[in-house]
Amino acid sequence: MKYDWDLIVSSFTQQYGIRLHYEYESISCQEFRQLLTGLNGDTPLGYVVQIRSEKNPKRIKEMTANEKKIRADWAAFKRKNKKEEKIYLKTEDISKVFSKMFG
């Protein structure tokens, strides 16, 4: 969510008229998730999600340079996080072993 925070903020403002910077504290977690899920493709986040999730090779080939950069940046972010997640999981496994041994 941190990666897309600026897109989320601008999308909430565009679609709902909610200025998250000022109203975030008054929105419950459940309501926030529901509003986030309800964002449409006409919002900045919706547009970017559509670009990231496109599977049609013909459409991908026809994308602008900026759209291709959005896809490439997202792929790099996912690769990086996948590596970090593996490291985290290995650390968790080691912690469990030590906990069983000495816990």
C-alpha cells in the first residue's frame, strides 16, 4: 500500500471527494478497504492497476513508453519484495527453530 499511497490518495479525492490527508483518522479500516476496493478504472490507481494487470500481448505492445515503464517498475517492485519475503520467511523459520530449542 505504501508503494501506491499517492495514487490511493488522489483516487479517493477524485472518486469520493475524500481528502485522506485530513480524513484518514476518521475512516474505519473496514470502510477504507471497501472504498479502496470500489475504486473504478477512471481513477489514477484504477488506471495504473489496469496497466499492471494487462495480459494481452497486442495491447502491451501498443502501450506508450510511460505505460511500459509503469509495468516495468511494478515488475521490479514485485521481484524485490519476493526476495525480501523469502528472507523474512527464512528468518521466521529460524526463529521458530530457536523458539522450540530454547523456548
